[in-house]
Amino acid sequence: MTEAVRARRILTMDPGRPEILDGGILIRDGRILAVGPWKDIAGHGVRRDLGAVTIVPGLINAHTHLELSHLARRITTGQGFMAWADSLFAAMREGPVDESAVDLAVRDARVSGTCCVADVVAREAGVVRRALDRQGLGGILLREFSGRNRDFSPPSLPGHWSAAIHSLYSTDQGFAQCVKGWCLGRNLPFSLHLAEVPGENELFRSGRGEFADFLLARRILPKGYEAPGLSAVEFARDLGLLDNSTLVVHCVQVGGRDVEILAESGASVCLCPRSNRLIGVGDPPASALHAAKIPLCLGTDSLASVPSLDLWEEVRAVRRLLPPSSPLQDLLAMVTVNPARALGILRDYGHLETGKRAAWAVLPGDLEER
Ligand SMILES: [Zn+2]
């Protein structure tokens, strides 16, 4: 069946034709056959009218951990990263991943307009993939590694997947380079948490501080750790981890020089402002990152640090951190075309245009242009 879908306004994210008033999308077998004025689309399929709404490309959540969904409302927040992490470690020891919680989280994400997630998995890739498939949500799984390892030959995961490291404080630097090299050799995206925690820069600069003590006490950092004498971002750059196929997650603790390095590297940065605020690590310098023209993406992070996987809430949170004059298109790019490009899924997602998946979201009224 060919379907002709009508909306009062379509924001395509295609720079050649960003806005179509009284627009239509022609769909067959889940793909877009055509996008244009309703008068050109209406006669070619079974009609469906979405009404007086603005539709945008389906949203891409660039950073989640769906396997932690059963920990919703069970983790200490608001008291900083270390209290949050200890609470998380304890809760994870208590029991296995709950598949029904993952299902529920994926359903909530889909209902709020998400069409695809980049999900970081450490343990239960099968559970996550099954939940995504059941709910018809696209996803790239990023298998997360940490610690130290000489060899890197990861077993395959179900569906579209790549590899990530947890962070530079939990992963040996040689191993981090090995994982990045594996991704590069396959033309796949790579991701890491970076500069999230207050004290992360102090750790890499001097090897000392409260955060270093925390990591040493939990044997996350080896005894006799030698700091590289760099900021977190400088360290990642010097290891060759930053390029246009890397998605750097968080970047809360970054200064002016770090922003320049990120911009020069071509890496994309995924902000998770609600998670940062709720854990208590501060706000990311979204304005400076945006002004430097770094491709920004948004992620909710997991239900262990946010109350919902509603990506529109992340858009609202980052809007509060940007100048009031920031265009709506720039905000939308963070949940559509930027993550599609960063994750290598631009063929299917990111725009409403011919050939791509027929996935859209309705723009909430409060986010219409101010
Ligand atoms: Zn995360």
C-alpha cells in the first residue's frame, strides 16, 4: 500500500528545502517515495491527515544504556558523580537486567518521537536488540569495553553494532587505541564518555585529587597510575581517539582550549544535559561548543540518571543553555542530521527525503519558533 501523509508543516532538515507548508509525504514499505506540497502528493496514495502539526525527521537518541532501565528511580542523584556511581554499582550487583523494563523504556522513547538509538551495552546486547525489534525502533549497539586487554577481537552482536570504551579513566590507553583502531578499520563509529566528572582533568593532569582517590579505592585505576599531564580532551586527542567517526559523550568539564581541540578534530559531541544536572556534575558549555561549530548531538543517557527517555526534554534542557536567538534548526539538527552523520546512519535517518525511512516526530508546541 502506498500512503500519502499530510501535515500543516514539514521541517525536512534538507537545506535545499527546509520547510514545506501544507506538506505531504508519500510512503511505501516504510520508505519515503516523495516529499513535497500536499497538492503534489495527495493523489498518489491512501490519504492520512496528521492535522495542524509540524513534523520533523524521527529523533535519534545518540547515547543511551537501555540495559540499565530497571534501575529507574533507584540510584542516588543530586550528590555528585561518586555517590551516583557507588549507588549504581550496588544496584547492578543486586540483580540481572529486567527485559520488561527495557521494553517499557524503548516504548516510551518511541512514543515521544525517537526512531533510532545509539545504545551503549556492556552486558545484555541480546535483550536490548530484542526490545528494539519488538518496538520497531532502529538502533546501533555500541559494545562497551574498559580495563586492559592485549587482544581485541570482540564477538559479534545482533544487528548493526560497533565498539566503544567506557572512559579514559577506566580503560588502559593502549586498549583504548586498539578499540578505536578496530572501529576505524571497519569504518564504524566509536564512542567514549569524556570530561563528565569534576576531577577528571585533575586526574589526568596530576594523578591526584578526590576523583583519583575514588578510582584507586575501587581498583578502577591501577596502583602506581602515571598521569599523562594533560586535560581529558588533550589526552584523547594525543591517543588518536578524536576524529570525525568519534562521538564524544558529555564534555561538561571542558575549557576554551579543549573546545578548540574538539572543533579541530572533527569529532561529534553528544550532550546529556539532564543527566549531568541530575547527577550533579554541572552543565556542559553548550554555547561555546555550539559557537565553535562542533557537530552536537543529544542523548538522554540511561534511566539510572534521568527520569525518562523523552528526547524532547533533552532539547528543552539544551535550549536553556544556548542563547535565546539560537535557531530551531540548530536544535533539531542535534537530534536528527548530526547524530545520523556521527553514527554513520545518514542513509536511513536524519532527513525527511526520498529514499530514507518514513520516520517522523511531531514538534511539541512549546518548541515552535520563538
Ligand atoms: Zn553514558
